[in-house]
Amino acid sequence: MGQTSKHKSGFVALVGRPNVGKSTLMNRLIGQKVAITSAKPQTTRNKISGIYTEDDMQVVFVDTPGIFKSHSDLDEYMDKASLSSLKDVDLVMFMVDAKEAGKGEEYVAGLLKDLDIPVFLVINKIDQVHPNDLLPIIDSYQAVGKFAEFLPISARQGNGVDDLLKTLKDYLPEGPQYYASDEVTDRPEYFVVAEMIREQILRLTDQEVPHSTAVWVDQMNQRINGKLQIDATIFVEKDGQKRIIIGQRGSMIKQIGMRSRKEIENLLGEKVNLKLWVKVRRDWRQDPSFLKSIGYDKKEL
């Protein structure tokens, strides 16, 4: 009689500099969108867990804000969120961009050097470099860090992702299934909805506006004529930013609302009536009590 395979489970932190593709990888692994993506750096602000489940393995991937030098209370919160994700995990995946290796990566590699858990170097965007360039990239990282595995992937195209999962299974401890098979994130729906609205602001606006923007869902528990009613407030720091978000004759806010509503309906699987307001809250990124009130609470780290 053959041995039954043992169930593996564990928590895996996704760490790296801004804009290396951590959220894209997590969304691909989970099979649906749980983290927002954008070409702009600093897209992720909170730790967001995505849950991957198969018959004999469950992995809780913790997607973290990109690590960078902080300039405000919000920046400091984001760095602390990234580093605190290294507590209580079984493994770290340090993600880098195959096209860009530099001092920023050396800084993060240094932070990871003393961990007593396995650290994988995940080299993303390999579809954008020549295969002959991969070996020198791996050599350069061997010089600055201590890595259990070197895994070249393309999160966008899916290359190498199956190998990554197989390798993870080899390293994860035996353990129970922590979440139900149909759960894909540990975040409440209102949080993911607010992030989807913020994603459209990131995609549609320029310059300093995206990073001066926060979104808070005021209510999403009432249904009228079969439609879920969602009220959300977009906070900005300056009157000029409010004008940009609203746009000429409300054109920008209308576009943000339409695009967000489609994404939210796909996520929730039901029709939605989305109402958006824009408010100026000066220097909110430097205001600890306001940051806490909209979900960025350092005590939770």
C-alpha cells in the first residue's frame, strides 16, 4: 500500500523594491486579482495576503509594500509593513527585476542575509532579457546575499511559475490547511474594493496625484433594486489634486468610477452602484491619527 502524500502549508513573504512585479506574481498564483498593479512604484501600501490552495499544499503569500527610503509617515508605515512581514513566515521570496540590478537590491539583500529561514531569489521579467544574461545576474546576487534557490520567472507571462510552486513544496513544512479552499485573501472585501478604486486613480492620473491619494469605503452593505450600493471617499492633499481627480465637468471622476465599478463587479460577482466623493485632507500622509483611521495602523505590524 503506497504512502499518502503529506500536506504542506506555510506563510511566504514576497519582498522587493517597488515595482518589481510582486502583486502581478501573487495575482497569477492565486488565479484572480487580490492585489492592485500599476506601472507606478509604491502601488502596494499594506501587507496583503493571497491564499493558494491545492490538494496537498496551501501557501499564504504575503505581498508587501516595496522597500525604499522613507520620506513621510506613510512611507515609514510601508517600510515597517514590509519588514514586519518577515516575522512568523516560513520562507521569503526576494523578487528582483532582471533588467535592473543595483544598490537598492543590495540594500534589501543585506536586510535578508541574517534570516534563519530559506530565502529564494526570484528573478522576474526574464521575458525582457536575453537568456545569456541570466547567469551573470545570478552571479551578481550570489555576491551580496545568501539564497537557497535562484528562480527565473515572468510573472506577467507565467514562465517558471510552475517550477516556483514545485520548489516551494520541497521547502515548506508539513501543516494543516489554514483557510477554506475557496478563500483567496485574508483582507475584507471593503479593503480590496478601496484598492481597486485606488488602482484606477494610479492608472489614470499623473505626477504627484496618485501617491497623494487614499481611498476609504464608507459603506457597502445595502442593496437597492438588486444592486449593491458602495459609497467611497477619495482623499487628496491639495485643492489642485481634487480638481484633477474630478476633471473637466466631472470627466475624470466619471472614468475612475466606471472602470472601478467593472473591476468590483468582476470581483464580487454582482451588480454595483458606486458613488465616489473627493475630499481634501491636507498633509494626510504626515498625520498618524488619520493614517490609522483609514487602515494604516502601525500597531498592527
